[in-house]
Amino acid sequence: MKKLLPIKEFALKPRKLANTFWLWGVLYPFLLLSIISLIYVIYPFLSHWLQFIVISSFQVLLLIEVFFSLFLTYRVFDSKIRALSTCSVQLLFQIIILLVFVIIGGLIMKFSATDYNENTSKQNESAPSFFSETAKLDYPNDAKLINISHFKYGPSGSANIIFSVTDIDSFINKASKQYKFENLVMDYPYIEEKRVITSTSSTTFGNFLAGPFCMEGVNSIEVKPTVYFLITKVVAEVENFCGRREVLFTQIVESRHQPIIMVILPKERLVWLNHSFYF
């Protein structure tokens, strides 16, 4: 059985230009990028620490391979000018390959993937700032977060936050000074018989993507974060939110692509804020 060449001998072994340029400079980076792309496909199935370790390892390996291939190509030439020019062309090829993977992968994920996340630790921490920045109102001191979620459906999506307020009258008074509210009836996802998700009525303006709440007999949703594999995610039930409810409705931002609405349920002491991103 032959012994493996020491690393130094392997690195300094004489090679032909075709071997260093096309094999090490183009084919191997292409294969590594293909492996990284496949890892992203199974990304949601891995634990967070494993995601970081696996992806980081292959990214570092790709970076080492790129610089090693440039080193091998540079060694082939006696002339520094020819060596630098060839290495520049090789690096350009590698950048083009990377851009092709990034652009194609990005477009596939943007237009085909669906996902739903709710009540994660990161979302819970950002709830007060999300509400304040979106609604331009202070997050109530007596607020109790019930649900915060992000729903992605292809290129469109929505962010939703629902919380309860002990002193709902005080909150309504403060909000009414900034926005004009209408007394309506909501039966989620309908408001006054108009479907919020695609409403263009006089009540609302824009395209809305409502969250997957109030699904009778269903407490989960199937999504495809990586386009190829279906994942079932649990949707938490929001108490005193579904069914016919008397509400105070206001549209904070009138936009066909990024509308924002806020709905207050006075009797239930609930506040719902929706910020949709419609492609």
C-alpha cells in the first residue's frame, strides 16, 4: 500500500496548466458549491450548532481551495506577468461560478419557498421594537405578548404581532390621537365580509397576506423552506381572537405592496398588527 504524499510534496508537486486552471480552479470550486447548495436544501432539518459547523466548514474549505488553486496556477509560469494575468482570469471564472449559484439559488428561494415561524426567542425579544417601529406607537408597559410570527409565501410575506393590554382604554385613547379608527366586525381573516388577504375595498387599501390563524380543527401548516421538502410547523391557537368580534380598525400605511393595518379588540383587550410585503 502506497504511502500518502506529505502535504508539502503534494502542494509543490509540478502540475500542468490544464490541471491547475480547469481542475483545481473551476471544477473543484463548482463541486464544492454544489455540495454547499445541497446542504442548504437540508438546512432546516439540522440543529442550529450543526448548521453553523457544517456550513462554515465547507465555506472555509471553498476559500482554501480557491487560494490553493491560484497558488498552483501561479507556479506553472516563469513569467510573473503571465502568471498574474492567468490567475486573474481564473479568479474571474470562480467569481462568475459563485454569482451564478447565488443568483439562481436566491431566485428559487425567493419565488418558490414558503415558511412560517412564530414565538421564537429572537422574535419575542424584538416584539416591542417591531411594534413601535411599525405602528409608531409606544409598546404598552402592561402588554403581554401572545403571538409574534412571520409568514413567507414565495416572494410575499407578512409579519404579525398579537398582544393583550390590561388597560385597553388607555391604549385606545393614545392610538386614537394618531390614527382614525372604524368600528367594524372581524371574523378572521375577514373584516366586514371583505377578505383581508386580498382586500382592495374602501375599508382597506393594498394586498394583505394574513397569518395562518383561526384554521378550524387545524393547528399546523405545511411549508417548504428549501423548496423541495415539506415541513409541518405548529401554529399556536390565539384565544379570544377567532370568530366574529367587534373591532376598531385602522390602516396605518396605504400601500399596494407594503400595507400596514392595526386592529383592536376592545372587549377581548387584544391588539393585532399586520405588516404585509406583497410582491
